[in-house]
Amino acid sequence: MPIYNASLTSIDKSETKRYAGLSKVAFDEKLIDHACLEAQLLSQAKGIWQIYDYNHSTHTIEAEVPANIKGKIVQRHLQNATKIIVLAVTIGEDIENAVTDHFKANNYTHSVLLDAAATTAVEMAADMMEKTIRQYIEAQGYQTVMRFSPGYGDWDITFQPEMLRLSSAREIGIALTTSMMLIPRKSVTAVIGLIPNCGGSSSQASHDCKNCNKLDCLARKESSI
Amino acid sequence: MIYVFDGAMGTMLQNAGLKPGECPELLNVEKPEVITNIHEEYIAHGSNIIETNSFGANRIKLSHYGLAERVKELNTAAVKAAKAAAGDKVKIAGSIGSTGKFIKPLGELTFDEAYEVFYEQISALVNAGVDMILIETIIDIQEMRAALLAAKAVTDKPVICQLSFNSDGRTVTGTDPQTAAITLEAMGADIIGANCSLGPAQLLPIIELLAANCSCPISIQPNAGMPHLVEGKTVFPMDAEEMASWVPKLVEAGATYIGGCCGTTPKHIAAIKKAIQLLTPAVRQHRKPMLALTSRSKTVFIDKTLPTVLLGERINPTGRKKLAAEIKEGNFLSVKKEALEQVHAGAHLLDVNMGVAGIDQTKAMSKAITEISQLVDVPLAIDTSDAKALEAGLKAYPGRALINSVSAEPERLDEFLPLAKKYGAAILCLPISPAGVPKTAPERVAVVQTIIDHALAIGMKPNDFLLDALVMTVAADEEACIQTLNTLKLYREKFGYPSTMGLSNISFGLPNRPLINSNFFTMSLAYGLDAPIMNPYDTAMQEALLASSALLGFDKNARHYSLSAANANAPTKAATAPISEMDLLASIKTAVINGEKEAIAPMVEKALAEGHSSTEITDQCLTAAMNEVGIGFGSGKLFLPQVLLSAEAMREAFIKIKELLPLQNFQNKGIVVIATVKGDIHDLGKNIVGALLENNGFHIIDLGKDVELDTIVKAALEHDADIVGLCALMTTTMPQIDFVIDALKKAGSKAKVMVGGAVLTQEYADQAGADCYARDGVVAVNLAKELVEK
């Protein structure tokens, strides 16, 4: 089971601002810096992934125990995939505890900024892992479509136990609550569809907030303005 | 001479019938004639060097086929099959590929495990008679280091190190060509290059960078473009002629070993061979030897022609009880914090010292280097007097480290220099001999000469040295400063190597040490100090450096100095301007709107002292400000973090009022029991709502997250709550809201119910029987006020 623990030698400030809902406004850069530095210090990035054959007619991940993907949007997203990567990434619990502790100490703003920086960190760790995966699969003649996670679009969050099984996420310390929440909270599971590279341009779909169920996401508000 | 490697083995094997999922190296014993035929074909088409069919024949890769125990057999057979084709005509390179696993901390494999795996395979290839070792298609510098070390331990035969780069010009784990070339040449790589992943066009700039940063020959083996899948078969788009058309450019860029990777065939090799007939190797422009240190992803040069380099000294437990205790417990959080903050404060290099009495230094150094190099991208200096700890640190470090330090004492020369050579580290030369610390500059130069002689004798290079000028205490010896300055001057005249030193010892025992230190620093820079070891948080020293850089010509037009000085004089915040009597209340309001947490308490104190009542301040300033902030938020002009800054400022104001008027009764707008429902572990949104309500005069009973239904109902009744606020973030936990509302009604609670959270909507709130739905914290405050007024 391939493991890749990304090295986060910086946390993207502009992404942190975006997740905090601040990408279009002037805000004290020192506060953003402070949150990014703390997120960098406390993040313990871990990642794991596995590759499977994918049957896009039956929407089945051909694991030893196969798994069926339900949901029209996700199925359409994977419509040309012949293989699929199932990945899991986490940055650990320390940062989550720090977010809580800062709020308790009435540092509301820092807590919210740290939470945004933590989201940035886990996405960066996933991006970095995806980069190593892409080099590996491009050599075999495939290209990737955008990461897609349960809970996104019409892909039911109850697929999460299958994601943990297929990616072996437990090996890097990710668990699940009965309500399908990942623990540590700053964790991501996702699939990446692999489509044969036929020499044309990539069919990489871009991110669309409309497909997401997280209605109160600060980043969403911004992109809809 | 320009040498021609062969082309792809995998592509040829596929054409010969190798099925997906079969082990290519098994053919070395099962069908050796197939392998020999491929070699022969490449030789017939012009290869001078053929590569054994052993790319994946390491223990880890072979274990996927259940062949882990056949490493020696398969590699020996690979060489035999190559020899059968080669005769005396061409050379044989033993091919070594990746294990497919990342080394810790990027992955799960230890450095020693990787080393052993490579050692086993390389031994088999060398014993079977290869002419050179080719480590290829490696994407992580740490794996390359393990393989190169193993190769050097097995054999004196040439070792070629080829990394695979991504289209952004770095390996996927972040190493750029300059950093790779410097790191690998220092470790003794004989030929450095790149292969796979990219075609010749994209590899060209990478080859240029490799050639500019080492004096080794350069090798390149591009893919025939990026592969396509056609009817399940991998097809490469670039034909032989197009590939060959790039050869003159690759040679001009410095390559003298050229071959092909995935998708290249004997035709490609023939075309490359033809192309080189007319070419001669490029005359490479080597820059003068210059001390360079590297991390995984960055190179830092130290030289008299370059700006001063700061070596941060703070990761050192000497005299720091708390840090020492943490290291002893195995807790490296403060160590990591020091690393991050020093880099943030401007350090270009970090010194790492784990000198805590009574701990396993080797383990501590290995862990510290591993954790710090995963966190920051500046090169590190390994600061220890223990050879075992030094080696553990060098092994763990994915770059070219600095060893701090090597003196002229026999055990240091005997133990440290070979480690520096083996791991490609630079050394900080400390002029201390068995006779002690030399007092005068000429004596120091003589001792350093001894160290350099020893180092050069074992094969180290002129760009491996950083010379310490040694700083003694001026209170004990009035010559201390003069001797150090003269040493700096003599180092530059005699050796030309860059210099370093720790500065603060100069002022030991004197009053106002910062004054002495910063003046000494300025003098030292003028005498040629290149890389001070210092505390990067020390602003006096940073300012001295800024001024010196401008004075010594390292800061063109004194730009940095000017910008920094302008910043220092710039007014900070409008709120710190003097407040006139007239606008005091307005200023408090503005301070809340601007979220000026630090400024607010003195203003409130002043307002109270001037006779304004707490109600006046609360109503006219604080509440009014928050109302404005709320309106700004609602109209999309302000954003949540700004609202929270205002809330924090408002809170500070309340605290001040309560402190000065402890008997003052604040209006209680109502009791709110608030909770994130059972099964849901998100609470930041709920906390924000709670904080904003509290600021607005509500009494909050926060039950936390993942709260049982019964607990919520009980609290609502017990506290006679006016409002119950329920939060759920997920579709899976949302139904809990319905259950809680039902239970509250059944239990006879009169509390109004407000709901909110990521997936909730007005419709959902209505069907669940909630009294209102709050989309965000500001809305929640307004709704709460309405609910209690009803």
C-alpha cells in the first residue's frame, strides 16, 4: 500500500485567506502569517493510496471485495475512467485541538484562521500526494480527472467506510464516526479517476461550488459573489 | 567522446510478448536469449553502453511477484545475458531502479532498509561483472542518496545517478536540478543526469542546470514523448528522427551520455548515433568553486561575492532548561517551533544541536534532523561532538549538510572527515588544536591549514570548507576582537574560503552587551565575515546587518535598507493617534469596528473616568459598533474573521468595564443553551455563534459537541432556557435536530429553538419544527434578539 507523507515547508497564504472567506479583502497579513506558521508547525501530514481497476459501465471499483459507486454526478465524473485511485490524507489531531483551545481562550479570529490554514494544509498534502501519483500513472499512459470525495455532488457520504477500506486509511490513523465523519477532522478521502491518455487534451473538470453540499463554506460564499 | 546508451528495455519486452503483470526480470533466467537479442539489437544500432534488464530486480519490487529471495540469481542472469551480447565491444551498466517505496518521513521505509536493499542488488551486479552502476528513474533525493552510498560501499566502478523530473522542473518530492547536482557530486556520483517522465524538449533546461552546477559528465535518457494508451497498449508518440533532432541541443547543453527511456527503440538509438557523429562535447563553463549547502529543495551559497548568510543558532539546549527537558522526553515541538520561527525571522541556515546530558544523542539527532528537514527548506548544520550522532544526522538529512565542527584534534580529523566525505557534507573548520585555542591570527590560520590538509588528503574539495575565526571575550583579553578581525582578513587572503563565527562571546561579562555585539558584528562584516552564527530574533543585530549590507555594497541602491527604514517610521494604526475629548465615544466605536483589541481597554477606562456611564459606552459604542459590523457582514462588505476581531475587541471592553465597575449589573437578554448534536464533532461554527451571542448580552450555556439528546433537554429545563441553539454539520447528523425538537416539546420546554450548520436550510428548519434558522453568527444574534422580544 503506497504511503506518501508530504513535506509542508510552507502553508499557502492565499488559500488560507480564501478558506477564511478573505480572498477579496485587505486583512492584517500578520494574523494570516501567524495562523499559517502555527498550522505548519502542528500539521503531521500522512497519506496513503491504492490503485484499482474501474468498470465505468457498472460503476464498480474492482477490488477483491468490489465496491459500487452510486450517484449520477460522481458516475458522470468517472465516466471515462478505467482505473481509479482511492486515497486518504490527514494532518493529525494536534492542529484540531489547537483550534479548539484558541477559541476557548477567546482568540476567536486566530482560531478561525488556524482552521482555514489547517484546511489549506490538508489540501496541500493531498495535492502533493496527487503529484507523485500523477507522475507514476502518466508513465503508464493515463491522465487524471479531478479528485472527488464522498459528500461532494450526489455521492452519498455513507460511502466513507468503503473509502477507508479501499485506501487502508486506518494504517495512517484515520477513523470514522457512526455519523460518517473522519477523525482526525482535518482528513480527506477521495478518488481520482484515471483515463487512458489518447493523445488529446486532458478532460480535467474544474472545481464547481454548486456541486458541493457544504452550504456554509466560507470559500463558497466568495466564489458565488 | 559522446557515448550512446541503449533505449527502452520494457518497450522491447512488451513487443516480445511480456504480458502486463509479469515480472520482466524473470526472463533473465527463463528466456535469456530474448534479453540477449534485445541487447544485440541495440548494439547493432550504435549503443556503446547497454543496460542490464535489472531495473526492478530489488528485493522489494521482486516481492510483488514472490521472487524476493532471487535477487542475486536474477541480477547475475541479467549481467550474463548482457555479456553474451556485449563481448568486448561495449560496456555494461547495471541498472538500478526505485524500490517503489518512499523513505521516512515521506514514506515507511527506513534509510537503512533502503540502503540494504540496494546494497544487495548492486553487489550481485558488480560480482557478475558490470562495468558501471546506473541508478535511474529515482524521484526522491533520499532514495538516490541511499542507492549511491550503497554503490560506493560495494564498488569503485563509476556510478551514474539519474533522477526523474516533473514538468515543473523539480522531482515530485521537490528537488531542483541545481540542488540535485550539488548534493550528488559531493557524495561522489561520477556521472549525473536525468531520465524518463519527460521528453527531450522538457529535459533540456534540466540538463543545462545540472551541467552548470557540477563538473561531472552529464547523462540524459528522455522518453519518446508522453505515453498514450491505444487499445490497451502503451504507445509513445515521438519518432526516431524527432528524437535525434534534439541531440545537438542536448550536447550543447552539456550531455555526453545520451540514450533513451520509455518508448525508445533501436531506431531511436540509430538516429541518436547518427546525430552525434557530427558533434563534439560542449566546452562547459564551470563557475569557480563555491561553498554550497543544500536541503531537499533548496541550495544556499556562501561566498565573499554574495550577501551575508545567517546561520540560526537557536536549536541548542545548552543553558535552556525547558528545551533540554522537552528533548529528553522525546518531545520535539519546541525544536520545530524554533526552526520555523528562525526561518521566518530571516535565517538562511539552521544549526541543530542536541547536546542534552543523559540522552541517546544518536537517536535525538536523527529525529531532530528528520523532523526539521520535513518542516523547513533551509539547509542544516549538524552541531555535535559525537561521531555516531553526526552519522545519524547525516544519514537522515536529504541534502548536503554542514558539519559543525571539525577541529585539528586527532579524533575529529580521524572520525569526522571520513563521514563528511562519505555523506558529501561541508565542514566548519574550527582552529582548535590539541595544544588548545591559538591566540593570534597567524596561529589560527596555521591550525586551519592542518584541518584543510587532512581533508584534501582524503579527497575533499576546496568548496567544502567554512572557516571559523573564533571569538574570545574582550573583557578577558583586550586583543580578542583585533585577533578575530585579523583572522577573518587572513582567511580571505590566504584561503579565499568563506568564514563564520558565533559573535556573542565577545561581550561576555560586559554591561550593555547588545551594543558591543552589534558594533563587533559590523566590524566583522567589514573584515570579511560571510556567515555569522547568530540569534535571528535579535533586532539590533538584524539592523546592523541591514546597514552593513548597504554600506558594503550587497544591497543595491540600499533598497532593502530604505524599504525597511521607511516601514519602521511608518505610522502603525490610526487608533493610536491621540484621541480628543469630543470623539472619545466615537473612537471606541471605531476601535470595535476595526477590531483593535489592544487599543480598546485604555479607551474604555478613559471614558469611564470622564464620567460616561457603562450603559452609555455599551449602547452608543459597543452595541452600535457590532450592529454596524453585522450590517457590513450581511451586505457582504465585511467577512467573518473581521466580525470576530470586532467581537474580541468588544469582549476586551466588557472585561475592562467589569473590572472597574464590579457591581454593575449587565442586562441579561436571555439564557441560551447551545450544542452541536449527537454524532457531530464540528464545533467551530457553534462556538462562533456562542461568542457573538455572549457579546450581545445573552447568557450562554455551551454543552459542547456530540451532545446526547437527553443532556440538551435536561439543560434546557434546568436553566429555564429562553433559546436552545442546535447545530449540525452533516446530512447524517441533521436528523438529530428533529429528535431534539420533539423531545423538548414533549418535556414541556418553552424555549424557542434556533438551528444552523453547514447542510441546514430554512426548509429543513421548518419541517423539523424549529422556531428559526440562522445561516450565520450575525443572523443568529439578530434572530435571538427577536425571539426573546416575542
